[in-house]
Amino acid sequence: MSKRDFIATDEWHDEEILALLDLAGRLKRGEASGSLAGKVLAMVFFDPSLRTRTSFEVGMVMHGGHAVCLEPGKGSWAIETRPGAVMDGDTVEHLIEAARVLSRYGQALGVRSFPKAATWAEARRDEVVRGFAQHATVPVINLESARRHPCQGLADALTLREKLGPTAGRRFVLTWAWHPKALPTAVPASAAINAARLGMEVVVAHPPGFELDPDDMATIRTVASRAGGSVQVVYDIDQAIAGADAVYAKSWGSLAHFGNATAESAYRAPHRRWQVDEARMATTAGGRGIFMHCLPVRRNVVVTDGVLDGPWSVVVDQAENRLHAQRALLLELLGERP
Amino acid sequence: MSKRDFIATDEWHDEEILALLDLAGRLKRGEASGSLAGKVLAMVFFDPSLRTRTSFEVGMVMHGGHAVCLEPGKGSWAIETRPGAVMDGDTVEHLIEAARVLSRYGQALGVRSFPKAATWAEARRDEVVRGFAQHATVPVINLESARRHPCQGLADALTLREKLGPTAGRRFVLTWAWHPKALPTAVPASAAINAARLGMEVVVAHPPGFELDPDDMATIRTVASRAGGSVQVVYDIDQAIAGADAVYAKSWGSLAHFGNATAESAYRAPHRRWQVDEARMATTAGGRGIFMHCLPVRRNVVVTDGVLDGPWSVVVDQAENRLHAQRALLLELLGERP
Amino acid sequence: MSKRDFIATDEWHDEEILALLDLAGRLKRGEASGSLAGKVLAMVFFDPSLRTRTSFEVGMVMHGGHAVCLEPGKGSWAIETRPGAVMDGDTVEHLIEAARVLSRYGQALGVRSFPKAATWAEARRDEVVRGFAQHATVPVINLESARRHPCQGLADALTLREKLGPTAGRRFVLTWAWHPKALPTAVPASAAINAARLGMEVVVAHPPGFELDPDDMATIRTVASRAGGSVQVVYDIDQAIAGADAVYAKSWGSLAHFGNATAESAYRAPHRRWQVDEARMATTAGGRGIFMHCLPVRRNVVVTDGVLDGPWSVVVDQAENRLHAQRALLLELLGERP
């Protein structure tokens, strides 16, 4: 029996993703429906969540289904993720059993696992979510891994289409921002891939030394090329934002310093001026470019109160669109549609 | 679009609260019904809960709805509550975004946040629940803040009406009790306000120095005055309980020593004899006054096993009435009723 | 009003347990149905869970009901379990109130509480789950206590009947295995009791000094005798497994050293060769005996990857059968069946 996983939007065909966006829009407008009656989504959170957990739970319930939420090491058992491990340490259950057993209780699994490996070479393999996908016998949905946050990417694309109308050739700026911690690159990679798929002019802005993973950059370029868009990298936040139709702010850590928090923090320290504020938003296209962020966001660090509470911000719409994008995904994977 | 919050019963009209109590009674007896189908309550617990969480979740489900439960700083992100904060510390998400986003996923929010500020002057502003109410676009229900526990207040009033029949002029004694920690005043203030609304003779008993907030005392007196009841403060537990129709035991900390645990503890220490026991309950009206507590209660500290397991105790009925009072509230805020 | 608790399968009549297994099989095959509409199961987990929590929640939902999950000391209040305690320490709520209150919110309670007492003499009384059963006014289901894991026992028996067909006289080997911690004896006792009820030849294998509780061994023998089976104890893993139809691996601590972790660990240390591997499974009946474990299992400690991923393992079926066995139990306790 074949099954379909949703680990990365770039592992699905462009047309499939665009069809999901269309369905999501129709679901949001009440123009489509579908049933998840009798279906259970089992979510495994190795890391915290507000939007993901709530929007998936509500999405299942809206269509007559149900979601279960487990937290390994808290209410649930500490899970071993290394293949072949001799488990005489702190972990109590292997992901192999967790994946196989939850496949008997639910019709799909969701897994969130932020990067915890010592090196980027290891973290970038996304072994936790891919291990669940390998051993589960039902579809596995990536709720954010080291490399991808595909549900966020769907919601981002849905928001861009809603807010900008035709997206081809419009300027999408993904800008790095300073943040007190070295965050993962899953969201920026996913956002850029999904903007690229819409045929946008994708600008990736960050200080030198904060390059995204080369494979992810190659994926962004490939997707852009297929969609008739473009990709460029700039090292200046002001140059990047000028004329933008959409500014997507996000912090991430220097992959070159991955796993070395002290060195990475020192390397990141000089760039505190990489922040999105009202003055910078005033330089966007017509002064009316939209401001995007995946949330949670650190106010007055990554972006000012003035931007978040001003006319530019669509961050709450992005969060709402998580719900509708995921309803579309769940109906595609599990649903019965009229 | 206007929305209705439920932060304090004293911010609603007396007739509205009395109507909720009537509806709660009818729902409990199976004489009323209503639908919450397609409705989601999103609850945010900054502090623990047994009754509140369970009774709201069950109440939503009983009427076809659903409840989601989030715990900031545990499974969910640590939430910043200070307006204008530069978030470069431990908090990851601002309550502004949490309120706005959860308003897109649910049709009502619930928030529990015990006092954590350094001073009573700050804590008494109830900025967390009021911040959620300000930024949410759906009704916000106070699940217990520094100042009020309005759902408990409703359940207390419902219980008084059930157990005493006509309440006007009956003696309601709110008595302080010793407890190893300095607890909040939300429950005693809410209980007294709601007894006052029933036209009872309200007696507030505590050792000198354990006065409730003056504004809350003024509210209790105002509500009592409107309802034709009375309020007095006594400083002796035996004098207070003698002749009582209802004895409501509750501990709270000295507001004069708020934020100084060591000093407050020493100030509280001499009053360990403020405990409700069988001998004191024998002095109630006809020896048959009811014993009330919001739960959780520390057995053999605040009240003896003999009282809790004896004929006086209605604490489990109070807890059950949380469910019915909240069903009435949810139907009023969200429901469709035949 | 009478109520029925499910603390141990050996406290129900054999025919009742066999009828539950029959119903579970029919439910699994889609040959039976039943409604839990309007029913709520309130689960209290003093200890972690993956299977128990998920399978009960899904089981309730499959029949139109709902489950609530509480964790005392985490999201819920720390619970006192000692009768008569003067609660001036760390616990905030007594199990008496928790049991009474949850009986007003749900139609059944589930309780998981692993042994935490200082001595086996105290732990073996199972006072937490029995305290809940005493004070609840609705059925209480044991979700694993110091002495029993009756839902696991049901699932084990269901699996044995599914995999072996006629069970009378077949060789069921419960073998101790080394593990880095001293685990409880609830699962091995429950597994052996339930295999005995099927009329099997029960072999209990462990190193000297790891005897199960004498009362539990007596119960296994009594049940076996009623069912026409047999019980023997052997002190050699190879002798035990040879010719087995089913090998059930499980670690447990030496009861003689209960509560003394250092001494128990040293006493357990020499027995690391008590592990189930492919060579040992090859000596089972026809080389095709089934391998059983309750999960979670420590891979390459209790049992090798080769056995778990090989043709012998039925551990995932056992886990799935938790769901169906519990559906039968819930329908028996709460349900309306056509």
C-alpha cells in the first residue's frame, strides 16, 4: 500500500502544491468542503508549538476528525532516534516503535523536531522526521524539521496570493534579522521556495556568513526557474527592502558556526541593526509592501511594534492561513471530498 | 463587530448574571439545551488547573464544540506580557500575537494567569487577561486572574441557590484560613461579590492585616447594597461562623506584604488556628450550615477531614456547578439556543 | 448505585474477561459496534504514556465519546495520596477530591500510577488507583499500577488468540531481561495471568532473586488451574525459550531490593546476558514462536533489532490490540450496544 508523506513542498510536484493552495483558498471562502470523519491525526512534538498544534487540532475537528498531541520526554516517553542504538541510556522508546504503533492508532502522523545534532552535516539529514516517515505506515506530515517547515510554506504562499493578487515578477524579500539565539533555517528556506514557486523575484538578504544551505539555495533557484522567476542574494537590508512587494523577516544562525553557540553568538552580534522598522517599510513598493513573519516573533528585536501593529503586517493572516492550508493538505491525504 | 468579555461578574449587569444562573440551573436539570457545534474554545493556562480545564473541555464537548488547551512555557512558547517590551530575553512570543492568532482559530479564548508581578499595585491591574481581551477579536473568559475568578463565582452562587433555597438575608461567611503559601485573593473576592448579589448577609472574616483589596471590598458593598444585603468584616473566626448558613473557607496572602514571601510567611504564621473544623461547623445555623471551598483544598490545614467528609460539605457540588455555570456562559457568548 | 472498576483482570470472572476478548475481536474485525456518545473518560497520568493515552483517547472518539487527559504536578495540581495527611507540604489537592470531582465531569476515570513508595510492602497495596476507585462514584480503570496493567493483559491475550489460534497447552514463556533500571512487575504479572487464563503452559523465567510477588504467582497458578493450564518457574533463559510458542520479554526489578536502587542495580548487573536475540528465537517452536513485549522497549538491551524487525515480532499488533481491547472494556462499562 503506497502512502504519501509531506516532508517538503519541493518533494511534491509544483502543480500539486498549487492545487493545494487553490483548495485552501476555496475552503477558507467556504466554497469547498470535505470530511475527515473517523480520521485521527497523531502529532508528536519534540519542540514547542502554538500555531501548529492549535491549527492542526482545529482543522481536524472542523472536518469531523480528531487530533492527538504527544510530547516525548514530557507526558510521553523519551524517544531514541538513532538507528541501531543500544538503548541503555536515557531514552526509553525508539522512534521505530513510536512510528509503527501510532500508525495503528491514527490515519496520519505529524512530527516536529528542531535540529539538535552536534553538526549541520548531521542535522541537515532530518533523520527524525524522515525516520518517522520510513517506519510509519500512514502519511507523515513535517511540522517543522531542521530543513523544512512545509505547512508554513503553504500558508506563506497562500497569503502572498491573497494579498498581492498576481505574484509573477513581484519582489519578495526574505531578510535575515538579528535575534538573541541561533535559529533554524527551515522557515526561511521554505518561505523562499514557496515564493519562488509563485514566479516571484526572490531576494535573499543576510550579512555575509549567514548563507542558507547550498542545496536549499539550489532548490530555490530550480523552483524559481521552473516558475519563470528569479533569485538573487544581497548583503544589505536597505538595498533588499527598497521596492519590495513583500518583506519576510526571519532570523537564523550561521551554519558555518552550527553547534558552537558561543562562537556563533559573537559572530552574530555585530548585526543587531538588521531589524525591520517603519522607516524601512516606507521604502517598499508604494510604501505599502506587506510584512510577513511565521511567528512567534520577538517584538522590537526582529521587527518593531510599529510595523507589527501598522498597516503593513499580514502576520496574523499568515497564521490563519496555516489552518486553511493544512485543511487542504489533510483532505488531500486523508479526506473524502464531494 | 462588538465582542463580549467575561473578566469579572461585576462588569456584567446583575440581571445578566442572575439570568446565567437561571440558565445554568436549567441546563443542569436537563430543562434547557443549546448548540456549540463548530465552536472552539482556546484556553491558555499560565498556571495549573484540574477543574477549570476539565469542566470547560467537557462543557464544550457536551454541546458539540471543542476545546484546545495550551500551556505557555511548556508545550507552547513562553509568552511576553509587557507592552512595548524589547524581547531579547527568555520570552519568545508576545500576548498580542497569541491573542490575535488564537482569535483566528477559536471562537472564544480562556486565560488563566495568577499574580506574578513584584508588587500588588502592578498585579492588581490584571494585565495578562486584560491584554488578551484587548488584543483578541473574540470573547475572552477569565479562568482566574489576580483579581477575579468569575466562573468560580458563578458556580458558588449557583450552589448557594441550590442548597439554601431563598438566599436573601441568609448569613454567608467568607473566612480566611491558614495555608503554607500566600495565595491570591481572586476567589475570596469573587465569592463575596456573588454572595452579595444574592442579597445575603455577607461576613468577611480574617485576622487583622489580611484585608482584601479596598476596591474589591467596595465592589462587594456596592453589589450587596443593590441586592438588599449587607457586608461586615470581623476579625474572629468563631464569631464569624456562629449562626452561618454558609461557611466559605479560603486562604489568601497579606496584600501589605505582597511580593515579600519571607515577611508575609512570618506575618501569617501566628494564625494557624484559623481552620474550619467540626466544632466550628456545629455552631452554624442549626448546626447544619453548608461548607464551601473552591478546591483544590489542603486537607487538615484549611479544613479538617471531618468537615470535608461530613454532612456540611458541598465542595464537590460547587465543582460540578462549574460545569453547568460555564455551559450557560458559553451558550450565552457563542451558542445557538432553541 | 453500584459501579464496576477494572483494577485487575483477576478481580473479574474468567468468563467476563473472555467475553471482553470476544467483543474486542469482533470490534477489530468490524463485526460489532456500540456508542459512547455523550460519555467522557477522564484520565489521570501520574507517569508517562504513549500507547495508553493515545489508544484510550482514540477509542473514546471512535465511538462518539471524548477523553480528557490530566497530569498532576505538571498542567494539573500535585496530588496527595495518603489518607489523613496534614497537607502543609508540596501537594495541593487530595485524591479524594480529584476522584469525587472528576466523577462529576466524566462517566469513567482512568488512573496510571507507578510504584513510588519506599517499600514493596507499601507499594504492593496500590493505594493510588484503589484510592481513586474508593472515592470515585464512576468506574475506575487501572492504566497501570504497581501490581497490574490489566488493559495490557487484555491486549496480550487478544494477541495470543489471534496469532496462535487455539491456545490451550501452548508454551507461553515470560522471560525476564536485563534493563538499566528496576522496572515494576505489573506487566509481567498481568501477562502471565492472562496467558494462564487461556489454558497455556506458562513458563516464568528469571535469574534467582527476581521472583514475582508470591501473591501474584499464586494468582497465576490459580487462574491456570481453573483454565486447565500449568505454571513453572525456570532460572535459565535458554531452557525457557526452547520450544516456546510465545516469548514475552520484560524486565523487572528485584523485589527483595525494592527501594534500594544502588543495591538493586548491583544485584541486577551480572544478568546482562538475559536478552532475547535471533539465536534464541530460532530455538522456539518451529523457529517461529512469536515475540511479545508491552512497549516501550529498549532496543538492543532487552531485545535485539533483529528480533523486533524480524518475522517473530508481534509487538505492534499487541499495541494495536490495546485499542480494541479497551474499546470492548469501555463499551462494557459505559456503552450502549445494539
